Amino acid sequence: MRKKKKKIGLTLSGGGSRGVIHIGVLHAFEKYNIMPNAISGTSMGAIIAAFYAHGISPLEILNTFKKSSIRNFFKLLISKKGIFSLKMLEKLIVNNIPHDNFNDLKIPLFVCTTNLTLGQTHFFSSGTLSNKLMASSTIPILFPAIEIDGHQYIDGGLLNNLPIEPILEICDTTIGVHVNNVPPSPRYSNMREIGIRTFSLAIAQNVKQNSSKCDYLIEPKLNKYYDFLDFNALDELFSIGYEHGEALIKKHLL
């Protein structure tokens, strides 16, 4: 009797520019013809997961990031709602996923957000996609909260930066990719840098519990500091992800 193929689920953490590591991991999976059956993610992990779930290859995602100058998406916004605007990020999403709906994705996707109104994690898996991805990427203080159905939502990583829960229920093998494991960084010179570092330290603590629920965990130990909003090392981060993804595949999945 033919052995039933196991369903593989991926969960991709937030991490700003370090999220490009996810693209490298996905490229390794593609090279070895391993297709995830479901993906969950938060913040940058959710954005990359959405592109991939739509059918955009990892190399195409990387190229899109390069051409779009994604660092410019975090455009200074003078308002009482936040320091930065996500309007350019919304444009990137809609331009590359024109149907802008979960139902048109080729792989089931679960986007993790924090419901600021209720003070709890909330997963989206249906309806309009772009507003949920923006909500999942809204770093507190730096970005304005996104309102959906009367509730305000912010970055899912605040309470759950390795959102594995939805794929535990539907997949046989779960793989977590955590890219927020960073070394000590240089002295911080402004409030933006202090705010981002504070947020990174806070979300790192909520990863510990969920990482133990993963069958396998990819968690690169970065040997230098990559700024959260610095997108000048895309190829380097992509290579880190590919190497770690390939190592896991050769050891556990072949």
C-alpha cells in the first residue's frame, strides 16, 4: 500500500528586513520540490507567505523587493496616528496580488495580528488580504493601527511572533522559521532605533513557547546585526535562509 504523503506546514516569524531569510528558506524548499500545504505568518513573514501562497516564486519575490526599493515603503508620515505610513506597502501587495483576497491564494494562509481593542492574538484567513497584511505589519508607535470591522489591529508579533497554532491542526509536520534571533547591536542614536530594539526584545520572549511546538525549527544565529528596517543586505539574508533551509531538508525531509 502506498504511504500517505505527510502534510507540511510552515510558520514564518516577523523580523523586518531579516524576513528576507524566509525567502531563502522557501527557495530551498522549491529546489527540493517540497511544497508546504499551509503557511502561517506575521508581519514580514506574513507578507512573504502571501506572495508565495499566491504563486510567486522565491526568486521572483526577492527580485520584487529589490526593484521596489522596499525600504522606501516606510515613508515618514507626519500625523498623530504614527510616525510611518504603510500606503506604499499596500500598493506593493495589490500590484503583485491583484485579486487581493485569501480565497484566490494557491496555498491556505493564516495571517497573525494583534487585536489591540481586545488585547489578544487574532488570525485572519479569509476576505480582503492587503488590510490584514498591513495590520500584521503595524509596529506599535512607528505605524498607525489598522481598523477592521470596528477593531484596531497591530503587529501580530507583539503577542505571537511564531504563530504556529493554525497549522498544528491541519498539518502532520510543522516547521517554524524564526529570524529575530539577533546579536547585541551598536549603540542606539535615536528614538526610532530604540523603539525597534525594544519591540524586538519584547517579541523574542513570546517565541520560546511556540518554538517547542514545532517539529523542526530554523533559527539562524546571525553573526552580525541587521537593522530592522535596513534592506541593503537582501542577497546576504537570502543566502542565510537558503543554507539553513537546505540543511534542514537534507537532514530531516529527504
